[in-house]
Amino acid sequence: MSDNGARKAFTICAPHCGNFPCSFAVEANGEGIASFRANPAMRIKPCIKGFQIPDRYNHSDRLLYPLKRVGEKGSGPGGANRFERTSWDEALDLVARGLEAAKAKGGNESVMMYHYASQHTMPGGRDGNPATIMRLLNMWGGAIQPYLRGSLCWKAFLGGSADVFGHWQIRNRPNADCDWIVIWGNNPVETGYRGLMQSLQEAKRGGTRFIAVDPMRTRSVNRFADRHVPIRPSTDTALALAVLRHMLAEGAADEDFLRKRTNAPFLVNEEDGAFLTAPDGTPLAWDEAAGEARPFGACERPALYGSFQAGGKACRTAFDHLRAAAEPWTPARAAKECGVSEEDVRAIAGAVRKGKVVVYYGAYQRTVHGEQAVRALHILNLVTGGFGGVLRHGGASDSFQLPRATDAGLADVVASRWGVPNLVQRTVPVGQIAEAILNPGAHGGPIHAALVMWGNPVGQAGDAHKTERALRALDFCAVSDIFMTPTAKCADVVLPASTWLERCAITEGLETGATFFHLIPEIAPRHVVMFSSGAMPQRGESLDDFEIVCRLAEKMGYGDHFPWKSSREWVEELVAAARQDERFPWFRDLTMEKLEAEGMVILDIPEPENSWDLQTPQGRARLYFEGKKTPVPTYIPPDEVAQKGGRKPLQLITPKTYFRASSTFNNAEKLLRGDWNVATLNPADAGARGISAGDRIRIYNGFGETAYRAKVSEDIRPGVVHIPAGGLPEQGAANHLTGDALSEYENAAQNSYSVEVEKAG
Ligand code: SF4
């Protein structure tokens, strides 16, 4: 109790914003929420979105009762959407019957469980098997989980990084070494709010200078950049190759580092592109001292450049292949292709020297060949020896088949205690669920039913109309959400879920966000467990996700396996189990009392050391990707994307913004008052179309159209239109203009489409 008699509690914000989670202290009295503040234990305060949680709880659009569809589903945008209130009993009966009917028709392989990014807390959500709903569905025989294959946002980064390092958690050199930082395709002021932005600010205060590569003069460009390079979207690989070429010409390569840490000296057979190896499989290199090919370890001085004959085979070093890929990219050619100046190329090359940093994980990866750019940018740092190693974590487990350094092990405790294997082997890329539903031949057979919890594919996936059509075409679809999202409108049954304020939940992660660039030791990530006590009563008949699953389990005949009376009981059991789990000694002191009292408990997990023990063949970073169609980074022009109805004259970019976490918070009224939800176009493009600032404009292409208010600004380069991602259709929805093409790593390629714009009539 506080002095004024209000109940004190804590809650969590965990929408998978890229910085999650955050902890908040709540005071509640009989009249509602008396105070809502950041948990004082947090070193970096939450962003503005988290402070909308009370409004989200009280929002007039909250779903308060279970709904069932009446009448036809209709199809396409604005299809029939008539729902009537029903009881939880009938709603869950319908869900159980809908899932059973699909199973009877097509087996468990025809049932999809769509969960994505909106609710990263336990016991309700969390990715993968540990999620409570997957325990139930796996007991029932399993279901397709698209989330486990691909990502709408960052799989190109994960895949491209794993290509180079065998791992995605990369540690750069500390701040002290940075004279220059290149922020490439990243807008940390808006999206790397907790951790990365502070690191960069600290660097700026310490005298580091910045180059920002971005088609838009973003808030980050304004805040940090000494030089802005307004690149043409999707040409990042070309620019990176030009920078590499210039660096090599200037002698900036750290040759000792390349020999010691990378596969640069390995000899590549000219005939098939494979490495030449000794009989025991050791790659061969050309020993300059001996004048012959030898197993790498036996070379006195392995050559980095050159063509040779080894065992009668023509070969070249891997590094020579990389050099040859960069060679055509003169500053003049890059300037023309990328829409930058030759001096920009030289300036970036000058900045990316040993001990300097390229910051990436940016929007360029959300293009159809984004992984090429990810690889190329990693290689820029590698060539100068600019990486400190790969971050390893002692308590790692697997998430997305990659080591999970952002978690401390609660998910593993859940998996070992309550996990049930999913018997459904079938997978579907998350960015192509619509294709999988509408075209059963595309991804391994028909899908008859879907259960959607913590996700809004119609609001997020490429080609919103197609996704909507697909969900409406299912025999059965149930959606659990807080609001009537565009996805919920496609459902047969809508289940009203509770907000973070109402549910008892726990989550774990890095307090300063899952940033990969730990530049500032003072805010090095602390591993934390955060707790939400369920500070507020449930509104209407909304239910905690966990309780929805338990009640559904009862309907599906698995009630005995879900004996908990409340999510709090489950959380208590989890905390007790974690304390006893010998794999994770840092949980020994974790208690419910502590969680209740502090809301956020810092775990004493040893800070991982930098490591060069890479999970790659020979443990070396790769500059050459043996077996790939493009074994060195290759620029593939952005035109090569499935653009419905042909290309339009303007390139669309649809980045994430400060004001939404994907589509979460898109109806937060205070945030909607800001002047941010606009389509930005250059005065040259606006003028040519008779558009003035503030005009309503229609943006369209073969996928659809959407309406926006125009912002006319030199901040955006000519030929490009900028629309924030995640808007509701009535606010302007970028994904009405994008397709569902995927990159090599099944990343959605939503920055690869083109549009035309006209003044609305
Ligand atoms: S949206 Fe992200 S950074 Fe903002 S409060 Fe929530 S968890 Fe924190």
C-alpha cells in the first residue's frame, strides 16, 4: 500500500518492440489507476508507448465479451463483419469444434497456430513450444507454427549474420575505439530506444563522429549525423561493395586479422566454387613462403590474393573472389546506382577503418535481397579487423535454432517442465501464410483452420488483402486479442484477451534491449526477470490468455493437464522450479516476494566474454560462402521483385516508428495526436503531381491503395515515399501496398515495392 492507501503493484510492457521488456510501477485505488510510472530500478526509462498502457486498459474499443460471427464471412476488404455477443462457454465450444473439424478433415497438419510478436510474456505467450497454447495443441497432436519459420522483420539479419559468424550476436569494439560510427539503415532514436541510442549518444558526447546512410533524413540522422548519405533504397550492397573496393585500394585491409580469423586465404576451385581441401578435409591455402598449396594450418604465410594451380586445379583465394566482386564498383558507378556522391563513398570508406564501427540491422534487410547487404556490411567491419568477437552466453538455449543470449533460462525451465513436442513437422513461412492457405500446393497441403493469439497478420504481413482473403477462406478461424484488429474481423470467433495490466505474468530478457552493439560498458545489458502482478481487475468478460488456454483445454479434453486455477499459480510454480534448476544458479534467489516487491529482479549472470570460437567450419568468420549461389556478397538490383501490375515510379519504404511496435499501439489516442502518421514525399515528386503539404493523397499500386496526408519535405530523397508501418486501414496501411515475396531467409521484403501517388479527389 502507498501512503495514500493505493495498492502498489508492477506490470510489464513486452510487445516485442525490439527493446523489450520494460517494467512499470502501478498504484491503483477504487477509482482506477492512480499512478503509472517507470520502475525506478530501470536504468533506461521506457519509451512513450509503454506509458499508454493505462489508456490501453481503459480504451473504449476494448473487446469485452466473446463474439461469434453471424451471417456470411464475405471476402476481401470490408467483407461482411457481423458479430454477436456470446458466452465464453459457447465461444470455446465453437473453437474446440472448429479445430476438431479441421483435424478430422486434414489432420493436425491442416491446423495453424499463429502467434507472433505482440505478447512476450509467460505463461500466455512467448515463442515456441513453451507457450501454454502450444502445450495444449501439441497434446492434441500439434499444429503448424509459422512463427518458427522466418520472420516479418529480421530474419535476413539473423541469416546473414549466421552466414558470416555462425551466430547473430555480435560484439563490436568498445566506444573508446570509435572515431567514427556509421549508422547504416538504422533509426535508433525511434526504434533502438533503450540501449543502442544511449550508446550512440554517449559516443557522440565522447567526440565520435557519425555518418548515417538512409534514404530519409530521420530523427537519428538529425540527432547524430555529421554526414548524411541519402542512399537509394535497396542498393546497400552496391554501396557496401564500393566502400570495400575503396578500402582495399587504400590498403585498409587488416591482412593479419583476415589470415587469423577468416576464411579469406582458403583456395577456391575455379571449376565448382568449392574450397580445395587436403584428404583430411582441411582447407588448402597458398603458402607464399613455400610457393605451393598446403593445408591451411601448415602454411607459413598464406596468400590473401591471387590465382594459382594446386594439384592440377585452377584456384583463387576466397579473398580474391571478394575483391573481384567489389572491383566493378567504382565510386562513380556506385554514385550512379545508389544515388549518392562519389565523395560519400570515400567518406564511408574513410570512416570504416580498424577500430571503427558500422551499425546495422536496418531496414535494408527488409528488401528482397536484404541478406546480401547484411553479409556485405559485416564483411566491411571484418576486413578492417573491426569486430571484437561474438557474444556468447552461458545459459544459452535454442530459439530460432540460434543461441539465445537475451534469455536467462526461464523458457528452458518451462520447456523441460511443461513442454510437449509438436508432432506436426510441416512448416510454413510466417510471411506466406496467405499463400499457404489459398494455394495448398505452395507449402505442403491445405490449411483448414487457424487459431491466432498475440498476432495480427492482416495488419502486418505483406499483401494485407491477400491475408484477409485467406483467413476468411478458412473453414474456421478464431482470434484472441484486446481489440477488433483487421485480423479479428476475419474470425468466426473472437476471444477478448486481457492487457498486461490485468494479467499475472513473468518475462525475462535484457533490460537494455536486445541490442547487438554493446558500446558502453556502463549500460551493458543486465539480465532481468520482470513481473506483472495483474494490478487491475479484468474489464468486462475479458480473460487472461492463460485462463483462455486452460478453459479451452477443458473443452478439448485436456483439462487434467491444466490444473491451475490462475496464471499466478502457474507463475509461482515456475519460479519455484527455476530456483531448483541446477542449470541456472542465477535463479536461486528469485522469489515471488521479491518479484512482488520489486517488479524487476536483476539476475547475477556472468557477463559473457568475447569469443572467436565461432560456430562455423574451421571456427572462422566467412567472407566466402561455399555452396551458395552467390558465394560473395552480390548486388542484385531491387527491380527483381514480384510487383503486381508492374513497377510504379516511386519506391515505397515502410519503416517501424517510435509510435508503434509493429501494429501494437496503433490505436493509442495520445500517440495519434502527433504529427507523425503522414506519407512523406520529396517536393520534386509532390510538385510533379500537383500535391501540396497537408493534401490528402491516394497511394496505390497493383496490390491495393491507401490514403494519407502528405508531408512534402526535402528530408526524403526524390523518388521515394515513406509511410510508417503498422497503421490501421483507416489511418493508412502500408501493407495494402506490399506483396508477400520473401528474401532468401524468408524475411518479408516490404521495402521492395513501388507505388504511384495522386491527390485524393
Ligand atoms: S514499447 Fe518497448 S521500449 Fe517502449 S515501453 Fe514497451 S517494451 Fe519498453
